[in-house]
Amino acid sequence: MRFGRMLIAAALATGLTATANADPVALSFWYPVDVGGGLTKVVDGLIADFNKAHPDIKVTAVYTGNYDVTLQKIQAGKLAGALPDIAVTEISSVPVLAALGAAQPLDKLIAGSGGATFLDKFWPSMLLNCRYDGKVYGIPFQRSTPVLYYNRDAFSEVALDPNRPPETGDEMVADAQKLTKREGDRVTRWGVELPLEAFNWFYYALVYENGGESLSADGTHVLWDQPKDVGALQYWYDLVNKYKVTPAYTPWNDGPQEFVAGRAAIIWHSTGSQSFMRQHVQFHWGLGRLPKNVQFGPPSGGANMMLYDTDPAKQKAAWTLMTWLSDAPQAARWSAATGYLATSMAAWDEPEMQALIKEHPEVLVTKEQLKDAKAEPASPNYAPARDILNGLIKAVLANKEPLEDGVKQATAEANGAMAK
Amino acid sequence: MKRAVGRVALYATVLIAAALVAMPMYWLLVSALKPSTEIFTATPRWLPGRIEWRNFRDAWEGAAFGRYFINSIGVTAAILLLQLVTSNLAAFALARRRFAGRGFVLFAVIGALIIPIQVTFLANFITLQHFGWLDSYAALIAPFATSAFGTFLLRQAFLAVPDAIEDAARLDRCTGLAFLWHFLLPLSRPTVVAFVLVALVAHWNDYFWPLIVTNRDEIRTLPIGLAMFVSQEVTTDWNLLMAATLFVAGPVLVVFFLTQRYFIRSHVNTGLKR
Amino acid sequence: MKELASTNSAAMRVRAWLLPYLCVLPALGALALWNYYPLAFLMDLSLYRLSASSPAPSWIGLANYRRLFESPLFWQVLSNTAIYTGLAVPLSVGLGLALAVALDQRLKGARLLRTLFYTPVVMPTVAGATIALWIFNTDYGLANYLLGLVGLPPIGWLTDSGYALWTLIAVGVWKTFGYFMLVYLAALQSLPQSVLEAARLDGARPWDRFWSITWPLLRPTTWFAIVIALILSFQAFDFVNIMTQGGPSNATNLLVFYVYQNGFQYFQLGFAAAIAVIMFVLVYGLSGLISLWYSR
């Protein structure tokens, strides 16, 4: 009996040492940096803590440029057989990487972690950009939505309530008309600016606010010629050409600068720009939700984590990392450090986030928006359509193309490009 | 009169060019010294309100510049060495020797000049993976083992050396590779230096290739550190980006400044009066 | 080299015959592996359909090429590239030559000026592009500020499709002219002094001396510079990528960017490969033509 127990003890002891001596599973975690320096340190810190807490896994964090170059690296990796274990990529790349067969579906792993209960911890709006072909491919990691920044002092100046940013599209027009200042025919302050970038975020925002969709559910054709979409573009056109409260084109990066310089009383921009504002704005400012028309409809932005391993043992280890990173404490830590939105609802109750909210209560506005956020349109062949839309918006707003015809032509062109 | 006009035109060109080049450079320098609050002003501010030396420290700490520096020096030096060896040998053969297939080789060199990296990178990436060289110094160096540009440039220079010199050298029993080493290279020094400077800049500033083929931070090079300061979604920290740019561009400029004497018309004759 | 020069042993003859082949072998081998194999790879790839919606390559023969020639955008890109190259090449080479001639002397400050002119070449593209973006910003860039000082209205340098390509050309010239200044400086250095001395002693004026003596002597260098400038102009990728992404309205979409756009933004690798092959053929053909013209 004692001998038997000794044997068992010995077996257990060797078993334990055997596990302790097994080489840790090596994983690579590719991440882009889209919000300036300093982020690499935060990532390194997170990964170091993970490695300490999980001695059987060793993760190496690899900086991979911006979103574009990260995609290129993954594409090259797919062709050469040099894929990472996990990579963070912009949300509209989910269908592309899934269709290419580079990214792996996560449903089995999710089932093993509690299935629907696991997914429930995330903001439902964030999950909208995580699926393709009925399967889950992405886990939210660094997410954002657009938000409205407004100049409180300017509001007071024109007898508007400085604590009440516009809530509807009509209100925004009315406010902007009061806020726009002119000297002769030169505008010294625009009422509102909607900067434009390659992803056409604010077009989608306007379409959603109108209750419409811009991409068909199966992702094969665009809906820009539908009445609700046309109405959205018409609203933007009117802001520029009828009410003349918005310039025809504001480059994305100029938005915050225009706001800081007092040349725009209201701008729409990423939640990620908050720290820039805090650093540079010299007047009283506030955050508001993007106004609604029929509904509130801020589109989603940012990046998800996706898995590339096919080996089950590696998948398991990678999944441990992915779940750890999306646990409330880590999500809160990442959000507080970067300005991205905390991906799980519980994360907002973590001490870091609570401290942030206490110091900057306007952050709660961004949390409110997550309840109504919508998907960013995405499908395997969407990229050329995105560029066509960009060209269309620029041309219509600048009056280089008539709205109705332009929309018809662009829709046809985009549908053709997506079919290739 | 015509001479004066010609001279004036020439010097006017120089001054205008200098102004057009100096202005952005000045702006870069000044931005590196400004605190970030002074970058985004309604009208351009030519002088910093206060000098923010911190920018350099912040920039240096923003990425592992120390390590990247060492890697950049090592990788660039290795590439230059390989290119000098292979290009000089090939240029020598192309310029000073007749052999069957010479035309074909020249044709191949010119053709290779034309193929840009956006075209070659995918196949080369796959090749490196086959060799198991991804994520190593070999990946950074091997694809640049030779330079079509250098071969071409040096061929031109070697062609210009008169046969009389080679004949004279042969009498002194200096032929073949010894001739290359003792005569051709010294006589073509300006060209060699020009080539080195051009290749140095190209590989020192290469951002895309090192980013694609390396993952480990330990072997990465300077431009990758620089890229970490650029933002797409929110506004870039310009002052830090400019400060970091000075780290990357500075050394090469110093090298250029110091090697200038190889370009000045000196009193070295071309050897004809020996 | 210890043998007497008059010995003509068979071994020496073989060595002499072998030498050039051995000399070109390393360079040729490297070029074959790292430059020509990728070209062949792409030529092969261009005959397939490979994209996000068809991730398994499928043979489609010349369909990518047909699609390319039928695409109006391709012809616009081709036209953009022709304009860009047609202007950037003479401007950057010409400016480089002018400055090399002007600075090819021991002038006080010439050393500093030469370094200054070389700085754009040395500047990492991301920094150069960022500065250019600021200079040409419509609302508060330096260029429009200067225009404002002389009472002119602002121009959408990068946002107006009528101006964007010219702006890009200016930036391209700015980035590369220092290169050619360098090449010409080296060439001027190795010109036979005797001929120029003789001309000066004969009383020929500098302008005439330049055109009748220096310029013809620089012919091989000019040929070389033009070919290099041609190649560089096809590689204006970095600035397009950072500053305009081919816009506005494809006004600055150049061939090399078009390849990248289709390959890595639209994930149409087979199609992009076809564009790359066409690009290579065009540049090679052009360089060949230029070389032929020069060798007459």
C-alpha cells in the first residue's frame, strides 16, 4: 500500500517535472500600429505579463507597420507558408483573409470556452465585423467608432447651449448655420466638418442614420443607388452646397488640427483622437454622439485579432492568448493606454476604466455609442468598391459630378469590380 | 554680355534650388525642436517658441533605435561589400574583356536594373522561405548581393580608361584582377564613391523589405523604428517623427559631407602624362 | 604573376579565357535568382486567376491581359505615367547637370551646398512625404501661405485632380535631382583636363566651352542618367502611396502603384502580375530605344 502510494507520488513527480521541462509553445503575435509611437511599449508590456502568467507559452510580439503593410505581410506569408499564429488586422479584412484561407474559423475554440456565453461578453456591435460565411473569424481587439467633437466656447458665443451637442441631423444643420463665421466670402470658421479618409466612414454613418445599408447582406453588390443611401449623400451635399456650413473636402488628418485651430466648431472624428484633443485644445470642448436621423448609426472601426494556426496544439495556445487579451482587465488596460474602446462590457467597470471615466466623463459618450454601432461594410472583393465610393463622394461634394448620375454610375462600376 | 547672362542664369538656378531644398529641411529641423503644441498652428511658425530637447529623448525611447542603428550599419556595410565585389568583377569583365556572351550579360544587367521591388518582393519572399532564411540577416542581405546599377555605372567608368594604360600596365606584369585593383579602381574613384553613396542611401533607408522579411526586433533596422511614429487613424506626433528622422538621415549626410573631396576637381591627372 | 610575361603556357591561356566568365558569374547568378526568377514567376502568375474570391490559382491564359487592355483605368494610368516620366526625367537630370556644373569648383560654401542638394535624396521617404504633405496642404500649407503673401488664391495642390500630378512631379524631381548632380560631378571630375584647358587658353567663352566640349564628352553619362531617371520615375511608388494613394480620381495613379493597388489592396494577384509584366516590357523597351538612339 505504501509502496503503491510511493509509486503514484513518484509518477506524479516525474509527470510534473516533465511538464515543467517541456518547451513552451512559441507563438508570434503580429500587430500594426495605427496610432503613433508609444504603443509598442504597451504591447510589449502586455505580452510580457502574459508570458509570465503562462510559462508553457512564449509569445513574441512583432510590429508589422500600418494596416496595409500588415496585410501585405500576411498575404506574402500565405503564399510562402510563413503565416503568424495571431495577427491584428483592420476589421474589413476579416472576409478577405477568411476567404483566402489564411485565417481560421474560431467556432470550435469558442464552443470550448463557453460558446454563446463567451461571445456575450463583447459588445454585440463589435461582433458584427467578426463573422464571415456564418463562422466567427475575428475577436475584437482595438476598436473605435466615430464621435462628434464640439467647441463649447463657440456654442456659447452664438447663444447655443454649450452642454447640448446636436442630436439630430436637422439640429446639426441649424447649429452649424449659426456657428459658421465669414469674413466677406472667406469662411473663417466652418460650422461642421466631416473629414474623409479611404474607408469612407462618415458616408456609412450618414447612411445608417438614414436607416439604410450600403452593402448587400451577401456582400456581392452595393446599395448606393437605393433611396436611403442617396438621401444620405444628398444630406452631405446639402451641408456643403446648400447650407454652406461644411467644406467640400477635409483630409482626414486635418480634422483634429482644424478643430484645435478653431477653424471648425464641430468635427466628426475617431474616438481615438481624444488624447490629441486633450493635449492640444485650448478651449472648452465636448463629445457628443453622431446625430441621428431615423436612428443612431455610428459605424465600427479598428482591428480584430485573427488566428492563422492549423495545428491543434498551437491553436489551443493561441486561443489562450486571445482570450486573455480580451479578458476585462487586459481590455481595460489596452483601452486606457491607447484610446481604443474597451471591447468587453465588463471591462468598462475595471479600475483603469473607472479612473478614466472619473477624470474624463465625456468618455461615457463613446460607451453609449457602442450600443448603437453598426458594422463596417466588408466582403472579400470590397476594396475596389471602397475606392470608387471615395471618388464618388469627393466628386459629388465638389460639384464635379451630379449626384443622381454619379451614384448610378459608381454603383454599376463598383458592382462590376466586385464581380471579378 | 552673353557670358554674364549665362553665369547669372546658372547662379540663379543654384539659389532658387537651394531655397526650395532648404525650406523643407529647415522646417524638418525646426519641427524636431518644437513642442507638440506649436506644430498645429493656424499660420506657419518659423521659429520655435521654446526648444524642446526632450523630443530627441522621447523619439529615441519610442523605439529601439540603439539596436536598429547597429543593425543598419552592419547590414548596409555587408550589402555594400558584397555589391562592390560582385559589381566590380562583373564591370571589369564587361568593360575590359571580350568574351562570347558579353552582349547577353550586358543585356541582362540592364534588364535587371528595371525590375522594381514591388515586382520582385513576393517571389523573393518565397525563395527566402525555401532557404529557411526568413527572419535572419541573410534575408536582409542576400537579395542585394549584387547591384545592376553599380555594375552598369562601373562599366562606364572602366570603359573610359584608355587602352594605353592597360598596355603599359601589362608591361609591368600587372594584368587581370591586379590591373583592376591597382589601376581601374583608383582611376575610377569618383564613380566608386558615387556608387557607394547611392547604394548606401538606398539600403539605409529601406523600410519595406526589412519590415516584410523580419519579425524579430533584434535584427531590424532604423527605418522600421521611424515608421512606428506614423499614424493613420489619428494625427501623427510630427515633432517626434521629425526628430526620429534626424536620427535616420543624419549619419548618411555626415558621410556625404565627409566624402565630398572625392568629387571635387582635384589636381589628380588621369594618368596620361605618366 | 610570377611567370615571365612571354610565357604562353596553355594553363595561362585557359585562365585568361576563363577569367571574364568567373568575374561575371557572381553578379549574374545573383541577378538570375533575385531579379529574373521573380520576373518569370510573375509572368507565370499573370496567366492565372488568383484573388480573395478565388484563392486557389486557376489557369485563365491571357484573360488578365485582355481585361487590362479593356480597362479604361489602365489607359489613364499609362497616360499619367507617361506624363510623369516625360517631365520628371528631363527636369531632374537637367537640374542635376546645372548644379553639378555650377558647383564643380572649390567655391566657398560649395561643399555645404552640395550636401544640401543631396539631402532630399538621403531623406527617408516617409519623412519626405510627410513634409511634402504639409507644404502642399490646401488650408495651411507653406505653398498656399506663400501664394497668399503675393495675393494669389490657394490651390488644391494634392486635392485638385488638375494639379495633383504636377505636384507629384515636383516632389519627385526634388527627391532625385541630387542623385544626378552626384553622377555628373563624378563624370566632370574625370573629364580630360587637357582639352578644356586648351579651349580656355584659346579664349572660348564658358557657355560655348560647355556646349561644344563638355556636353558631348558627357554623352555617356547623360545616356546613363536618363536611363536611371527613367527607372526611378517608374518607382515613384512611395510618394504616391503616402501622399495620394493614386487619387484624386486616379489623377496620380502611376503604373507601379496600379500594380500594388490591384495586388495588395484588391488582392487580385494574377491581374496585378499582368500589369507588372507590361510595366517591365514598357520600361525595358523604352530603355532599349534610348540606348539605340545614343549609340548611333
